[in-house]
Amino acid sequence: MAHHYLGTVDEFTEDEPKIVDVKGRSVGIYKLSGKLHAILNYCPHQGAHLCKGPVTSWVTSPLPGQFVYEQEGEIVRCPWHHWEFDIKTGGLVVDNKVRTKTYEVVVETFDLSVEQGKVYIEM
């Protein structure tokens, strides 16, 4: 696998994904609790730009009228048909059979500051 340079750690925020082009593929880079995750910016359902959808939580309901918010900020919802995918695994949250491609993100540091570390994606 080849490494492709994406920038430095401080260029990525927890607020919104950074969408980059790597070898002709659109990839969304998400920063979740300080760790970077990368998913293909393509919904396997009908091809929407998945990473343009909102980042949300997985909502469950143990009893009528009760709602539990799980995995806050770790779910991306397709902007077209609202299919929801786990950013960390790429799996569809309802059954994990449908997936979007994930990529490993590598941070290399050459000094004492992680914020200035160089970020690469493996493809």
C-alpha cells in the first residue's frame, strides 16, 4: 500500500470532515476524539456524496417515549436517503452488511508536537 500525504494534524477539526481527493477517489477525513478516520465519500446505496451528510448519533429506544443517543458524532447520514454509516467501521448501522470503504490514516511525528505531525492515508 502507498502512503498519500494529506496535510498536518492541525488542518483537521472535530467540527466537520475534510474531503480530499486521493488517486481520483473522494475521501472524507473525520477527527473523532482526536483520532483521524477516513471513509470513501460514496454511499453504496445510490452513489451520493456520503461525507456531505450530517454527522449524528445512533438513536435507540428501549421503551416507548425513551430515546438513547449512542456513538455521538460517529455516524454519518447520507444526504439523499438517510442511510447511516459508522465512521469508524464504514458499516451501515442497522445491519453492518452494507459498507462504505474505510482507509487507514497514519500520523507521523518528527518533533514533540502531535498537532504538527504529518497525516497520510494508506491506499
